[in-house]
Amino acid sequence: MPNYSEKPTIIFDMDGTLLDLAYDDFIWNELLPIRYAEQHQCSLEQSKQTLFSFYQQHNHTLKWYSSRFWTSQVGVDVLAMQIEQKAKVAKREGCIELLTYLKENGYPIWLATNADYAGLQFKLEETGLRDFFDVIVSSETLGHAKEFIEFWQILASKHPFDAKNCYFIDDTEKVLNGAKLFGIEQLYSIQQPSSAKAPRETCNYPMLSALTDLIPILEAQTTEQAEEQKKYA
Ligand SMILES: [Mg+2]
């Protein structure tokens, strides 16, 4: 008889999922170009051109997510710059409500982020979210970005979980593809990762508009499982 008593593990991405991506967009697309132009005595336009070509070159690699890499690449201390702006880090709407609901209902809550370890620490500090999570991992620590199946294989070897009884929520489609390849079936994206940008029109995965939209989805699954359980009883 299948075991329906176990609550599914709920794994969240951080930036653009639980936290507003407007902060990261501001840091990388607005503030860094200004600081880079100052540092290298070039125009803002030249600075943006150089940086955006770096971004394209390294997008979706582990380097892309590393403050240390960017500091050495661009000559601006990007970790210090992010910490200096930490008051702008904001939770997305419904974040606390959803995490509180999951906690009160006994769901294991995990955080799996591509943010590097140092970035993860100051954001957890700033938002006060740390205590909600049973497991917190940064791809920097595991050695592979979440876009790749290796991340999931190593995560599961360090923290075993049932991919078939798991929900993963992430605003980046390539990351969801990596999780799918590993065997996670319940995959959700985010309709508006940044409050400063328009909501997305389409995505290959179902999108949560408000984070709390996950609650009725989980409740429907619980009801379905209770009915299955009755059949076996
Ligand atoms: Mg994200």
C-alpha cells in the first residue's frame, strides 16, 4: 500500500521566488554599471555594454552567481555593494503567509539557491527567513548550479528526499528543467519575479501569481490522497 502519510518536501528558490528580484535587477543592471564606470573612468553606456556582455558570457554558470568571481572580473567589490544596499532586499507578497502555513501544517521546507554562500547569509539575516527552513543549500557549496542535474544528485545524496513527493518552486525555467531531469514532477514557476517588471505572459511550467496560490494546490493533493487512502483501507 502506498504511503500517503508523508508530507511532500517543499523546495524554494530564493531570489525572484521568495524574494523580489527587483533588488537583484537594481544591483546588477543599475548600480554596478554606475560603480564600474566610476572605477574604470568610462561612460555609463560603455560600462553597461561591457557588463552586459560579461553577463551573457557567464549566465547560468556557477561563476555567474559568485560575488568573488564578479569582484575579480569587474574590479568592484560586489558583495560589499550588495550589503550596502541590503535595506532594499524585500520579500515577495505572501512569502511569510505561505511559509507560516507550511510550517504549521508540518511540511518540510527547504531553500535551494544559486546565490553564493555570502549572499545567502546576508539575505537570510536581512529578511529573518532562516528559521522557516529545515535545509538550506547554496549551489556554491554543492559545486554545481541548479540548472544541472548534478546539483540535484548531490543534494539528494547529502539530504535524501523523495523526488516524487516534492514540490519545487523557482522563477528560472532552466533551473526547473534541471529539476525535471532529476525527476521532480511538481514544478512551479513565478508569474512576476520582479515587482519592477511586468508579469510574464507564458512559461513552460504552471506559474504562481501569489505565493499563497500554492496552498489550495497542496490542499487539493491532500484531499486526493485521503480519498486514495480510503480505497486501500
Ligand atoms: Mg530565482
